[in-house]
Amino acid sequence: MATWDLSDTKYHILICNGSSCNKAGAETLTQSIRNELYANDLDSKIHTTRTLCNGRCHDKCVVITYPDGNWYKDMTSEDASLFVESLVAGTTMEYKLSHTYFGNGFERTEGTIKGVERDVEKVERVSKKL
């Protein structure tokens, strides 16, 4: 297993590869973003992590960037180049944003569905069974 040196890392990209996102092309999106980073010699500046479900299946494919806390929706492999360019430029692909972090929580963008509330009691019951 690798242990990456993250000392030059400016962004961390989390790319959802849960079942809904995978069915919508998440693996191709993941490879396209990674290929863009490699082609532009950005591997040491922008780190990627393939995740399991991030809980926004309606927004598939979901990509999250940190430290800015932006959540992107409806991402496709065709978006990879512009997405990487926007990170390098310090901008966002506003038309793809679903949520942005503003210090005390995430704000949903216009046109993004709110989603359902979490059932905390159900989560606690499932956790106890594990």
C-alpha cells in the first residue's frame, strides 16, 4: 500500500463510486479526472480518493472538493478537463455545484433537491446490531 506525501497538496477530490454513481459512469469520471491531473503534472497538488456512497444519489455523479467544501452534481467524464482547470484557477463550475460550505454548514444551490432527513433512531439501531 502507498503512503502519499501530501505536503504540496492544495485540493482533495472525493469522487463517489457508490452504486448509483457507478451506474451513471463514476469509474470513467474517476479515471478522466486522474488522467487530467497526470497530463497536467498536478498529481502532487491535487489528490483524489474514490469513495463509496456520499448520500446524494439524485445528484449522481457526485464529486466533492476540499478544503473549499464544494459538492458537485451531474458530473461526467466530459467535465474532467474543465473541472481540473477550474480548481487550478481557483474558481468553481457553478452550474455543477450542488452545495457549498460557508463556515457553519452547507448551502444548497438553486435547483438542487433538498433530500430526505436522516432517521437518527434507525441509524442508531443499525449501529447497535453491528
